[in-house]
Amino acid sequence: MLQPCHTKRKIEAGCDEAGRGCLAGPVFAAAVILPGSPSRHLSERLQDSKKLSPHEREKICVIIKQKAVAWSVAAIDNNEIDKINILNASILAMHKTLDNLKIRPENIIVDGNRFKPYGEIHHKCIVKGDAKYMSIAAASILAKTYRDKYMMSIHKEYPHYGWNKNKGYPTAYHREMIRLHGISQYHRKTFKINEQLKLPL
């Protein structure tokens, strides 16, 4: 059962990203501030985005945007990822989402174990936070839904990479198509994902 918040009596934003381990496309991030007592209609449907089908995510995405106190989505493209590395790009995307919230949070909870301070606002990194807290789960769903839509749109330009199915992740098929066709304008040139994830902030 997901918890409604980490810190009570504070305006709390949950943050998550999608696309960090991809070979192509931007990294997307979302920030969500939910009501202190989320509606049953929302709370019963929220869970880690990876456990939901695309159709389920689409439906829940609409509910999140209707019920949230505030929400925002931002992206950092592949060229910027190559310049600053994927970890910094993921955090920058999350900072951008926080910038765009119509309400300033008093506390931030972030999925994972890496984040940079956002101004003077207290933050807490939570491993597997999208399976523990509603606002992070909601952010996970928004980020994943928006990124999938983007990858579907650029799939039309380069259908041979199969982005409609792999969404830019390093599947065997995607890697084979890179070998046959080379890279596109949307590919990250820093392909060594495992090494990228270990880079310092």
C-alpha cells in the first residue's frame, strides 16, 4: 500500500524520471504535489508505472492531472545528455519540473539515491520510492507517459529502430538496428550506459 506522504503537514512534491537507461531520446522528469488526503479514486489506482500497461498509464495520467494540487513535466534532450552526462541530465530535468510547479513545495521526495539540493528546500532520496509513496508513483506515471508519447512521435521519422516498442531502451533489436543503420539525430553518443550511471555529479 502506497503512503500518501513522507512528511506530514508539509507541501510535499514527489519527483521521478523516465528514460535514464535509454540509448535514444530525452530523459523526462515529473514533479507532483498531491492533496494531503488523496481521493480514493486516485489512491486505488496509483502504483509504480513499470507495473502498469500503457493503456492503464494513459487513464491514470488524466486522473493525476485532474486531482493533483500541482504537477509539471520537463525533458532534457540527447545532446544535452551527452554534454553533462545522464545523471546530471536526470537531476536537471527534475529541477526544471520543480521550477515549473505553480506551488512551491516545502519538502521534496525523489525516487532513487542521487539528487542535488534544490535551493533551500529539504529533499529526501528514496530507493524504489515509486513503490512506496503516492506522489513519486504519480510522477513516475507522468514522466513515463509523456516520454512514451514522444518516442512514438519520433518513431515515425526512424521506424527501423523500433522505438514504438522499445522506446529507445537497449534491446537486442535496437542494438542490431544501430549496427546496421548507424545512429540517428536522437541517439545519445554516450552509449556506455552502465559507466554513465556511475559518473560523479
